[in-house]
Amino acid sequence: MKAVIETGGKQYYVEEGSVIYVEKLDVETGKEVKFDKVLMVNGNPGRPYLSNVEVIGEVLKHGKNKKIKVFKYNPKKNYHKTQGHRQPYTKIEIKKIVEK
């Protein structure tokens, strides 16, 4: 089964056994996480969500992405500023898609 879920303001196309990286969730490593905001299962769309479907996953680890550099610059004003940012993420393995 394949599904489209929403978490962290983004949509992910998942199937059983797939591994996804999502915005950081406040769940411990090794615990189960349930996604109830399911937009589509096997091509059947919801309006806006399907009420009888759950996607269950397991948290594999938490971490941070590679650093990106942000450089701001105004010409002729002697202004330049450099910043770095590392976005935290949660790595999740999708275990099963359950239709109630």
C-alpha cells in the first residue's frame, strides 16, 4: 500500500518499509509514531484528510542536516553578514499503513 501523509507542513509519499526524513518530532528513538493526517491511499484521495486510515512508523534517530551558509550583502553600504544554519530532523521507517 502507498499513501501520502502530512507532517511538519510538508507532504510525503510513503509505502511500507520506506525511510523518510521529517521535521524534528518530539518522540524518543525506538518509539512508535502515528500519522493521522493521511491525504491519499492507493490513489483514493480524501477531502482534505482520510478519517479511517493511519500510518504507523518507528523513529530510528534524530539529527541535524548539513550546515547551510546564509550571506546577506548590501552593495555600497558596507553591510555584509554571514550566518550558518543546521535544520534538525527525525529519521522514520514506515512500518504499516492501517485502514480501520
